[in-house]
Amino acid sequence: MSAVIVLASHPDSAHMKHRGRRGPGIPIIPNRIREARVERGLSLAELAGGEVSRAFIHQLEQGLARPSLQILEMIARRTGKPVTYFTSGPEIPPGATGDLPTELVSLSKRLERLASTMDLSEANREGFRILINDLRHGARMVAAAMKEHRPEQGPGSPADMAD
């Protein structure tokens, strides 16, 4: 079953009319959506426009969803980037951006969604709950450790002067 929604008030709406059953979407490099949005000075709502929700843009940025080609083209237009910026090129390795806590939370949410689609025994359901909670706790610990650890800033820094 598929519903048709006409979004005639927005210039990009002529290409995006159908909502309902969704395909697998286009594989993207999630952190590039946020990078392009922030670089362009756009809020989640401004990037979403009338075509998708702010929550959906957030899900794209977290790697929890994949956009259709039409939505990806809309994002590319609004951020001034080519579609290939979001789909190709080397992905920044996990942890290289200092975003490991976000990646751990994202993984916990993916596991939560997966568990909700499975018919699990009580023992396996409890195992998933423990794993999800451990990932979230780990994210908090990593964030705290990263905040605590600051690299030295060279000669004249407070750490250097303490010697």
C-alpha cells in the first residue's frame, strides 16, 4: 500500500510525490551529510524543507537511514555538493574524527531496531538489552575520556609551563 502526498508548495516537490513503501535507499557516507549541512550553515529543518522531516535528516547523519535518489539529489542541491560527495570516496575511519561516542550510540540504536524485528527468546532479548546498554555506557565513557584528554598545544601551553 502506498500513499500519494503532493507537496506543491515547494520547488523541489515536483520530483517527490510518493510516500509509503520504501526501497533500500542509496548507500551514503553518513557524516558527510552533517558536514555539508553545517558547512552551508543549514539547520536540520532548513535542509529537510517540506520533503522530509528533521528527524529523517538526523537519521541520515547518524547512519540509521538511507535516502532515495531524489532526496539525495535535493540534499546535494541545498548543500551545494555533488551527489558523489555523499556516496563515494574514502570514508573517514571510525574514531578518526573523534566521533566514536556517536558511532557507538548509532550502533546501539541499530541493534535496538534489529531486536525489535526479531522473534527473540527472553534470554536473547536480555542479551540484546545488555549489549545496547553497554554500547551506550561505553559511548559516555569514551566521550568523558576524550573530553579529559587534550593534546599538548606546544611551547607556552599550560601543560608545557608546568614542567
